[in-house]
Amino acid sequence: MSRVLNQLKQLGPTQWLLLAGVFHIVFTLSVFLVGRFGILPNHFDENGVGISFSVDGVVYRRVITDLADTLRQQGLVAWFNSKAPLHCRIYSFSFIFPGNILGHNILAAELFNLIFYLGILMVVYFLGREIFDEKVGLLSAVVVAVWPSFLVHSTQLIRDPISTFFLLGVMLILAMLLRRTLTWKVGIWITLASIVVLTVFWAARGNFWNIVQAAVGIAMMLFLLRVWRERNLLLPNLILLFVVVATVLVVPTQIQSTTTSGVKSPTAVIALPFGLNTSSNTILTRLRNQISGRRHGFLKYQAQGSNIDADVTFNSDGDIIRYLPRATLIGFFAPFPRMWFGAGVSGHSARLLSAMEMLAMYLLYAAAVYCLWRERRKLYAWLIFLTASVGMIALGLVVINAGALYRFRFVFWMMMIVLAVKPISDLRFKISNGRTR
């Protein structure tokens, strides 16, 4: 065992990425076989689609199949004119090939799921390296790569993989903005990349756009603090920030964030031109209406057994403010310990897994807070922590179902993991040095 561990330590980032790719392919094949042979019939159908933890994947599979048939039989124009989420359009290509050989299942979707999975690991690695160092980046990516519930969801026909990849990409760009002194050449490339990343994220998951706007707002305040500290305007960085802000405000009015047929497309609370599709309501009123509407939407969610505070409604801004402490507890810590050992809709196994992961996250939260205190002068560390915190509190306000909350929270957990790994990595280094003396 020690020999294997020593060999793993010698691997470079590219070799780790190849190893992760093989691991994900094997894992996806295992999930598919579990579903095909009915080993866990309450959790997976015969296509490997999760019917207990990603129920929308069943609907998305039908949409993807229809898109693939439309593309094959009627051509690209008809495919383009069909209303469908962005991730379904992407998966439809894999349902044509290799789906015509493997079938319309998660094995066919692995063509893109593998790309998203490896892309997420790469962005986590670069984010950790940008904020701290290469060691932290690599260890953070390893933790994310083997996180059980994320790993299972990364095999599914849902939009989480693509939206997670691009939201982490937004955070990496904002971290570069706060950490680096950009040259004009590098600044132009990052600026162009920011437009693409933000646009694709809006198209893929517009109902998370408020989180993006919050992250950009936090980055603006921290950037102003950096300018004041350094007494330097940092013009290339400032232009990047201006383009990011402009993109965040303009894209929602120019591009539709598509959903499935019959579902209302998301709208941005703040957008340019101001007033478009917003009536005469104030920003706070529009935000409250959006929170209330989305919260009400989760009452229609199939798995109601893990609902939290389903009877709570928001009729005024004061209602939301008074609920914020409770939303914080839910966003960070749900499902709570009293929910860990009860029988869910599909049995005990999913809840026991969430119990183990929540215990791990409680420890990682503590490590992340300790890291933030120790690295408190690093503005980009505050960016990651505050964005993750705002994201989880927002989920606590909107998502009443603990299962759905669990899944939506992965991207914010990844940000916390990057922070938490730093002190753990330093402690491990000190222990290793102590042994060698």
C-alpha cells in the first residue's frame, strides 16, 4: 500500500487528470449496470438514471431523446427551433452517437459528462492554485473527484455538471481579477473568456443568476478595497471588471435561459435596459417575488418526505429578513442530524450517505473559517467564502426540499473545500516534516 501511495505522489496534474477520467468511466459503467440489472431499483432505472435523487433526469432523458430524433430526422433548423434547456441540446448529440449504439442512457451521456467532470476538477485545481498554491489546488481537486454524492450526480442527465463548471469558471475569473495585476494582453484574453463563461452559464442555469450578480457585487467591493490599498487604478483589471458587470446586466435581456416546455424561463432581477419585463416594482420587490415564487415551486417537487419549513411563506421584505437566520442554518447544515437516520422515500442508504458527508462538511466548514481568519488579508479568499455563503443562504431561502438543496449546494461546497484544504495541507506538511527530523 505504501508503495502505491508513493507512486501516486509522483504523479503530475495531467496524470492525475487521466486517472480521474478512467475512474469516472468505470464508475459510470458501474452505475449503469446497477440500474440495468435492477440491483437498486428504488434509486436507478434501467438506463442508469437516478429516480430517487435526480428525478428531473427522467424528464430530461425524454427531452434529449426527442431532440436527438428531431436532429436526425428533420435537421439542424428544426432542432434549433425546439424549446429545450442548453444541457439537453448538448446531450442530444451524444444520443445520436454513441447513443445509436449504446442506447439512450447514461453511458451515451458519458461522452459529455466526462468532459464536464474533468473540467470541474481542472477549475477546482486552478482555483486552489490561484488562491494558494499548486498543492492546495491538487488536493482540493482530489477531494472533489471522490466526493460520493457529487460523483453519482456527475453521471446523470442533469444540468448540474455544466452549470457547476461555468459557475466555478466565473469564480476563477473574479479571483484572478482580485489577485493578479493583469497585463493588457492577458487582460484581453480573460475579458473575452469572461463574456463566454457568463453567457453560457446564464443559458444553462438562469435561476442561479442572482448568485452570479452577488459574486460580482462582492468582487466589485473587494476590488475597490484593493485599489485603495495599493493606490493603483489597475486599468486592465478595471476594464475586465467593467466588462463583467456589463455582461451580467445585458446578457439576460438578449439571450433566453431556456427550460423545458411549459416552464417559465428565468428572468434577472437586475438587468439592462432597466425596466425590461420588470414592471414598476422596485428591485427588492422583484427579488421577494422571485424568492417566493421559486419557494412555492418546490411544493410541487416529487420527493416531499424531506421538506423543511414547507409552510413558511414570504409576504413582505420583513418576512425574508426575519427568516434569514433560519435560512442560514438550513443552507449550511441541512439535512439536520435528526433527519440522518430516518427512512427516506427510497430507504435508509441515501440518508446515511448524506449523514457521513454532512459530518465531513461540518469539519471542513470549521477548517474553511480557520483558513479565512489566517488568510484574512487575501481578498480573493474572502470572495470565495462570501460567495459560497451567500449561495447557501439563498438556497436556504428558496429550496424547501433537503434532497434538492443537497444537490444544488455542491458548487458552493467545492468553494469551501478549496479554503478548507489549505490548513489541512499545511498541517499534513508539518507532520511529515516532523517525522523526517
